[in-house]
Amino acid sequence: MVGVQTYDGTQKKFRALLDSGSEISIISRGCYNALNIPRLVSSVVINGVGNTRVVNKGIAQIKLRPIGNSDLVLAIDAVILPEICDKMPTYRLDNTSWGYLKDLPLADPQYYVPGEVDILLGCDVFANLLLNETISGINGGPNALRTIFGYVLLGRIEHEPIALQVNSFLNTISEDFLDNLMKQFFEIETVPDRVTSPPEGEYQQKAFELLIQKLTESPILACPDFTQPFILQTDASDMGLGGALTQVIDGEEGVIAYKLPTCKSHAGFESPNVRATRSEGVNQSIEPPRRAVGGSPPVAAPKNPG
């Protein structure tokens, strides 16, 4: 039996099991709920006997004290599981011939009565619990090992029944699971070099990349060079007019200015029946930029002649 501090500072008694073969310490969900203490979220998978796997419910930091000794405090991190094992021992023990245990300060005076196991103390704290004293079993009884909580019993006993349920413990943290978890974490945290999607072919891939480029890059208007000729491109349709003032700069045609007025009826509403001509597109498209110095006038170049 050990004393465990609750959220409000009081102490409650729980039954603990020492297991040097477990890599972690464990607390049952019922014990955790009774303590009313906070927990840390955790998704580590625990491997047990037969490679059985259990996902824990989080990690809680608990403070243990020997019963009757408030000066000694042991803080440990315990993984929360729905339950640790069935009742221990699995049957009521006959201790009538174990007189050597009567005068020992046992950690659990009711050791011979089956009861729930609330806390499992693994190898992470096992060595810190031991004191340098061991009493060998007599008359087929168990060995007694002295700990900070009192004497705990372990070892094989004689005249035990056959074909009874046996509890076996071995808990390890899955290394493969941790590797995969860390890999997924870094994949999520890494900024991708390019935006990807699952297109069906090369054409779709190029179209997707062009769309991403247009959505993520701001349009840039070229700075006019008044020593070079301007090119005025116009177009017209049933729906509107279009005009762009461009100029060839460093071998590439860049947009200096543009205007896209829509066709409207005399009432001010858009109408597909109002037809515009290319000449109207030239007249209404855009006003060329003013020249700070002498330069060449714009050259009209309809984009879709005929």
C-alpha cells in the first residue's frame, strides 16, 4: 500500500505492484479519476506480453508517500490505462505457516487477500525503492524484500493450486511506433518546396501549376520607356471592350496599362445585345501615359484583326 497525493493535497491509499520488467510506471484510470489531477495527452503505444498493444489515455504525474511517513515524497510519471491487471493474488493465500512475516512491517498487511492493483511501479523507479535487506522464505513462503514502503513479498510459494489464472507483466514502449510518430510530425512541420496535387496527367499538372502561380504572384506593370514606341492592343465583343498599352522591353512585351470597360445600354444596364466595334475599342480603351520627354506615339495593333 502507498499513499498518493490528490489534487487538493490530501492523501489516499492505493495498492501498488512493483515490476522491474516494465519500462514504465502505470496508473489505472479509476485511481487517476479518484486523484482528480491533471494529465498530459499522449498517444504512445504500449507493448505487453504476447506483443499485445494498448493505447494509453495520457500521462499523469503522481506523488507517492510511504504510509505513515509524510517526509518522503516520490514524484513519478505514470501512464494512464483503463486497468492494470486482474486481482492480485489470483486466489486467497494460506499464510498460516509463514510466521516469519508476522513481525515485519509489511507494505501491504492484507497481501494474502485478492485485491485490485491501482499502480504499477516499473524499472524507471524500481531501484529507488529498494533498501539493502532481503529475508528468504521459510516453510515454502515468499521472500521479503525491504523497500521504502515496507517489506514487499515476491518469489514462488509451495502448495499453490494448479490450473489457476496467472498474471504476467512486461510493458515496453513501441520503438517502431515512436519512429513513425516522429516521422509524421516532421513531415507535417516541414514547409513543402512546391504545392502539389494529384492531377491525372501532364496537361492537368501544368494547368494546376500555372493556376497556383497566378494566384500567388502579384501582376506587375512595366515601367514605360518614352524613347521607345508603344503598342496599343484592342478588342471588342458583345459583352465589353478591351485595351492594353504594351511596350517591348528587353525583348519581351510588357503591359504598361490596361482597361476593360463593359458594354451597357442607354439605361445603364449590361446587355449582351449592345454590340461594340473594334474602332470603339480603340477610342475607349485607354489613355496613353504622358511623356515627360520626347518619344514616339503609340502604334495601334488590333489583337484579333479581320
